[in-house]
Amino acid sequence: MSGILLELKDICKSYRDGSEERVILDGVSLAVGKGEFAAIVGPSGSGKSTFLSVAGLLLTPDRGNVLIGGKDVTGASKGERTMIRRRQLGFIFQSHNLLPYLKTADQLAIVQEKPMREKVSVDELLSELDIADCRDKFPAKMSGGEKQRAAIARAFVNDPDVILADEPTASLDAQRGRLAVEMIRNEVKKRNKAAVMVTHDNRVLDLVDSVYRIDGGKLLKERFE
Ligand SMILES: Nc1ncnc2c1ncn2[C@@H]1O[C@H](COP(=O)(O)OP(=O)(O)OP(=O)(O)O)[C@@H](O)[C@H]1O
Ligand SMILES: [Mg+2]
């Protein structure tokens, strides 16, 4: 297998707006390798979340191919897509999306997919993200930063090849936002994963390896190291 963990090739996606067809993604391509942390920036409504949804197999493009771990999953069935999503992808959303009636350890336990011997220890992960003391707390008893870190822990629990984060710092202050992005970066570097983060926050762009801008349906590389 090559070092590319996530590849999108010539993706097109339009939405129907009344009688009009609105082109959101107009032939967009991106490849992210092992140990690479990429950021996508661009104006509101430019298609960043749409793009991330296509990458995460939540949305089917009108045209183009999605490859995960070198395998073309474009034509995969709904069931296969769900399996790939659970086993190979980790999602972090703008709002933490934790279930209000579950304690932190259980938020992670219910999404765990890997066979017992491959499992990442929930306690280890919570310690790594410095929220070990939230293990038996409900979200309502946790701060915004703690909740976001619990959501990051949940995205890491299946040891995914690819991490997708849609504005993970949006509900956090500058310092906590930076910490959250540092945690994603550490995971990418330590475990050789690929990550794509959509962000509006220019102050965290020094933490990523490459920056892409999406505008007018096109994706352009702005910075690459
Ligand atoms: N399911 C849908 N049906 C129709 N139009 C949609 C749908 N989802 C998104 N759109 C439109 O597609 C465009 C791109 O949306 P998207 O959510 O990808 O933008 P974004 O870049 O993530 O914006 P933001 O920075 O505000 O989150 C927007 O104009 C939006 O209104
Ligand atoms: Mg968005």
C-alpha cells in the first residue's frame, strides 16, 4: 500500500435549489498521507462540510472517487460504508455530539468496534487527553473543553486510519481550541494517521502540515511542507 490513507479524486457535488442546480464541489481532488495533518479553509457556504461528508462516506458525490487506505470505496454498499466508517474513520464535529445520558467512558465504549485484543484502552486514552477524571461524568457536568476532548477521545477509540474534524475548535476559547488541535496533531504524528480539519481559525494553522482553500467549487493548495 502507498502512504496515501485518504484520497478524493475529481469529486463533483451539486444541490438542487428549487428548479436550479447549485454546483458546490466542481471537480475537487485531495490526497492525505500517513502522518499528514491537512487543513481546509474557505468562506462560509463554500462546501467545506460537504467535502468532509463525502470524505467520510456520509454523502455520495455525483461524480468522482473516494479511496480509503488505498481502496476505492466509491461503489461500496450502505452496509460496507458503515463498517468502513466505524473501523477506519474518526469524526470530530463542531459541537461535541455527546449523548447526554452516557458517562464519558460509556460514550467511548459504545462506539468501540475492534476485537478485544486490538482495542485501545479507554482509560489510557482519557489520560492521554487529560480527562481521566471525567471518566464517570455525564456531559452536563463537564466543561465545554472537557466535552470536546471526550468527543476527540471517542473519535480516536477505534484507532482510525483517517481523522476528519469539522471546526473542532468552534465552541472553544482560543487556548482550549489550540489544545484540541494539538491533540489531533499528536495522534496523527504518534500513530501515523491522516487527518483533515476544516477550520475558520487561522491561529491554529501553524499546527497543520498543509492548507487547502475551497472557493467557487475548487480546492487549491495554499501551503505545503
Ligand atoms: N442537504 C443540502 N441541500 C441543499 N443545499 C445544501 C445542503 N447541504 C448544504 N447545502 C448548501 O451547500 C453549500 C455548502 O454548504 P456547506 O455546509 O458544505 O458549507 P461550509 O463551507 O461547510 O460552510 P460553513 O463554513 O458555514 O460551515 C451551502 O450553500 C449550503 O446551503
Ligand atoms: Mg461547515
